[in-house]
Amino acid sequence: MSDGRSWQGNWKVRLHDRVRERGFSSLTAFAKARPTASLIALAEELGKDDIAGVQVLSGLLAEAEQRKQVSRFERDVLVRMLSHNLPGGWPAVLDDANRFAVAKALSSWIAYTPEAHQARARQIMAELLAHPPPSGWRPLSPDDELLRTLLPDEEA
């Protein structure tokens, strides 16, 4: 939102009202039904003129923290970043263009990761670059086997 309307009024209430209007009990449930949609796409579906992607991100993190599912949240956001930046999956060759796309996906993910978890996110990024997934790998949900190996659920 460039005109600031998304920040007017109580955006948290507006966000949750929109989710409930669509028949979902939580923002997490709404997002789970669209596991590869970008945060911007989720925001536009909820309110193109008055919901921003960063508000969706904030709401998802708040729900994850309440449920003690921050690792799942991190995997969810990584799936969205990879889907958006690598729509054909992990590249077979990391030439300049592909290296940029991978870097953009991973750096965006790290930027959206809670501060307390960023060191771990950087380690995961290093692991993915040092030992790339198979060519074409494209996680379709936060429950992807490789993602769960790299970023298992935290202890409750």
C-alpha cells in the first residue's frame, strides 16, 4: 500500500474480520490454504486497498508465537519466497541470473525471520548453498521433507 490506507484504523481487527468473512478461523488457516501464494497475494485477496503484505506477515508471526510454531512459520515464509522467486524450482545451474534469484529468495526470507532466529536462518541459507537441493525442487508447503530436516519444529 503506497497511500497508507492499510494503516488507517485498527488494521489487526480488519485483517482478522476479512479472514473470518472468508470462512477461516485464523490467518494461519487462511494462509495454509494458499501455501505458495506470496504475502502480497494474500494481502490483496484480503483487501487490495487496505491490507498490506507486511500486515499479513505480522499476523502470521503473532499467531505462530501464540501457538509456539515459529519454526513452521519460518518454513511457511521460505516456501512463499522460493515460490515467488524460483517458480520453476531450484535451478540446475547457479549462473548469475539464478544466483541472484536464489539470493533474493533467501535474503528476503531472512529479513522476514524473527530477529532471535536470524542466525539459524543464515546457517540454513549457507547449507542450501553449500549442498543445493535437487534441480527443480520446489517445496509446496511448510511440511516439505527437506525443509523439515533443515528447520525442524521447535520443542513445545
